[in-house]
Amino acid sequence: MSVLIVIPARYASTRYPGKPLVELTGATGEARSLVRRSWEAAREVSGAPRVVVATDDARIRDHAAGFGAEVVMTSEACRNGTERCAEAFDSLGGGFEIVVNLQGDAPLTPPWFIERLIEDLRDHPVAEVATPVLRADAAALAGFREDRRAGRVGGTTAVFGADNTALYFSKEVIPYTGREDYGAGEETPVFHHVGVYAYRPSALAAYGRWPQGPLETLEGLEQLRFLERRVPVLCVEVEARGRQFWELNNPEDVPRIEAMLAEMQVA
């Protein structure tokens, strides 16, 4: 099944302008940009999918081309990564059966997250959209709560039904657990939504025609447009396998991610 991985990269982020070009220092002391680390993560996915960086900014275009990435220029009118993926897909002339949106702020995404996502979407012929979820350990849950107490918009959490289709996504910590003291190694009932999506082309085409709904606008979460239109989003539970995962949402996340790179011995 032909797969296209698109890395949407926008310079004019409201919360963190220039974020794709922010440098992250790895275990060897080498600094690489966020968009480069995300591109390198995508290149590790088996099956040799095509990987492109989609941007509307010449600075990101030139930087990405400099480290060897294929770049697709998209318009400034794209309001989120899904719209940018749809435009990039059209610019390339279509022809792919699955399009993966690997958010440009997720450089710690292991390849098996994406491989499992593609596999599950392929095995569910009626599903139009799929996204990974990772059960939060005690440290991750504490990080979510710390961000919220500090007034920072951090990771996104997800709740889903018995059929694994999403009920809701939020930047608040859901569900309410009634507990603050989960111990190291203890499972929590909170699932971290991993900012990756796999779409069938029909879902991408429909998405761009729909206006933003109130929930998407309030939460700032693009996937809620599907839920507001009653399009099921398949939540695919993935395993960390000892890897740490975090997204770069705020400047405060840089040292957190660099510490993870060092601990996992990622160059």
C-alpha cells in the first residue's frame, strides 16, 4: 500500500514562532533542528514511504532542502497540519493510498508508532482516519498536570470507546482520575495522544471543505473537526518499548526533550 508521509512545518506559530528551526542537542552534543529530527524520524519508518516537508515559509524550505529533504510549498491559508497535508497531497498529484501527517513538533516519534498506525488503518477498511495513543506513565501524567498548573498548553490526552474510536481529545487532562499519586511503573488511565495521523485520501479531501467547528476552535485541535462531523477516528494504542515520548509545544519543552535524547543516547 503506497504511503506518503508529510511533515507540516509552519514558521508563524502563535505560541512558538520559528519552532521548526529550533535546535535540539542530542547525546553526542550535536544540535539539529526540530524539523530535521522529525524528518529523520520519518525516514526510519520501514517500507520506504515517501517523505516530504510541507511549508509556506522560504526559511524552512531552504533549511530542509539543505539537509536533503524533499519540500512541497503550500499556501499561507492552511490553518493546520491536516489542511497542509491535503494541499501537499494534491500538489504531488495524489496517487497514494494512505497519507501520514507526522507533526513537525514530534521528533521523538519511534518508527513503530507510524508502522502500527499504517497497519491498523490498512486492516480496518471502513476507517478513514487513525491516530496513535500511548498510555501515560506516572512521569508523563505528572508532566501534563505540571503544564496545566503553570498555564502552559502541553500534551493532548484522548478518551476512546470499546471499539477504539475516539470519544474526545483535549488539552486538559482527561479522564478525571481522582488521584495524584501514581507510582513509578504503575499504569494510569490517561492516554497521551501522539500527534500523528493517517488518512485515506477521501478523508483529507472532505476535511478541507468543512469549516472549523466550535470544539476545534476552542481546543485548537485539528482532529476535532472529524469528530464534530461524526467521522470516526480510530485510536491505535502503541507501546513505548522503553522509549520516552514528548512533543515540543513550548520553549520550556526544549530542555525536557534534550534530556530525553541524552538519556536514550539519541545522537
